[in-house]
Amino acid sequence: MRHFTSVRQLGELKEAFAKAKYAKENPFADQELGRNRTLLMLFFNSSLRTRLSTQKAAMNLGMNVIVLDVNQGAWKLETERGVVMDGDRPEHLLEAIPVMGCYCDVIGVRSFARFENREDDYTEKILEQFIRYSGKPVFSMEAATRHPLQTFADMITIEEYRKKERPKVVMTWAPHPKALPQAVPNSFAEGMNMMDCEFVITHPEGYELAPEFVGNAKVEYNQKKAFEGADFIYAKNWAAFAGDNYGKVLSMDRSWTVDSEKMALTDNAFFMHCLPVRRNMIVTDDVIESPQSIVIPEAANRVVSAQTVLKEILLSL
């Protein structure tokens, strides 16, 4: 594996889960693999779990780590070609990227959808420039359309907690006061379509995801009906995708908040969320604090997913 931008690059899932299990049980076994190698973690957007878990994973592998917050610790970057740079952005990404490549062996990039142009977002304009011009392996720490390290951690968590050979997994939209990217739900849907599960997506009308990510999932507009008999509930907000509504908040309907009444419709389902979560918007206090909430083990598996991926990248060098 040279680049990692989608969970589809994990290969055969049984083998990927075995590698993750090994990393979890033997976190320091491969420190020589990363010795004298440097990871550059580049953040265009805020981060807590991704920043900490990926840095921890790299350290477990013996790597040196450089963390750069583009918005606070660097020159403002111009990203478009053909622009007369007479504004407040004194450096162009096309010079910055190869320079960054000179200082490291692997690059992690976090760059969210901007909701300015759907084509730019869904062609991963920023991430693809790093892959093209850095000369180094690049992995996504959440891009415009996917968050593969999060999704791999989600898949590991479901594999660890499932009680049935083929569990029912429901991804539900929930209200949020801001427009959020589709990256996490897109990526989660992609991952669930790879796993042997009954996968259902539930959301209000107007919040349909891109068909290539929905895949074979059943789409159910009645949230309570979707929850019936579920083994895992994965809650997440996302902004509209289709047409002129791209990036817009169409609804903040609080009736979609995940609460105990809805969880009672499930088969004692586990509750999951990528975090951070807005309590009593996305999910009520009693649900996220219940014994069935596995958001903390899910977050802990972020180290495991990052370490598994980084090891594969290091093996390719």
C-alpha cells in the first residue's frame, strides 16, 4: 500500500482485521520499521482524535512526527492555478507540497469539503495534489468525501462487538446546527458495503448520499422502522448532497435525535458515533452514557486503524 484514501484499499477484510488485531495486541512490535522515518501530519482543519491517534500510532512504529496546522503555523496557501496572488495568500500549494515532501517520508492530510464547489470536493482536489506533487506516500486523515481511518476503526469495532454472524447495522442522520461534510457517512457506508451485514441508512428526504457510496444499502425514511431489530446504531449528521442544495442544512428536526425510546426498538443495539458529538442534538445523555454506548472503545481503535495502515505504507517504502 503506497497511498490510503479509501477503506477499499484495505484488501481482503479477514486479513485486514487480523493485522489490526496484531497491532492492538502488539503495539510496539514493529518499532524498527519506522526508525529514522518521518511522518508529516498536515491539518487544514481541526482535529482531536485523528491528531492524537495517528501521532500515537506513528510513535508506536518508531517514527518521528511533525505536525503542521496550516491555519495557524504556516503561510496562508493559495490552492488555485491561474490566480494573481495579490491577496493574503503568499504561498502556493504547488510549491509548498514538494517542499513538504523534502522533509518527510510519509504525509497525512486532513482537508474537509469546502462546500464551495461540489466537483472540486468530490474529485478530492486538495488531497490529489499532495498525491501528485509530493513524491511521497500520502494517506487521508479525512478528506472531502471520505474518512477512511475512522471507518476502518468503526469496522474493527463492529467486528469486535458483533454477536451475530450477520448483524443489522443502521446509520442514522441526526440534527446538527451546522452544515457538516458527507465524508464520515460516505466512508462508513463504503465500509459497511464491504462487510457481511444488513446495512440500512435512514434520513429525512433530501439527505440522500451519492449513489456510489450508498451501494447496496437499504434506504429507509422512517427512522423508527429502520431501528427495529438493529444490532448497531451509528449516528451522524451530514449536509445535503444533491443539486443546488449541496452543503446546505435542510432540517434540524429534533425528532431525529437518538434517544432511549428509539434504542428500545433495537435488539439491545450498541450505539456508535465518530465524535465529537453534540449531546441532546445527535444523541441524548442517557443513550451515550449507557452500557451499550461504545464510542470510547471505537475512538481507542483509531490508534489501531492508523497503526495498521501506517505499517503497510512503511512496508512499501
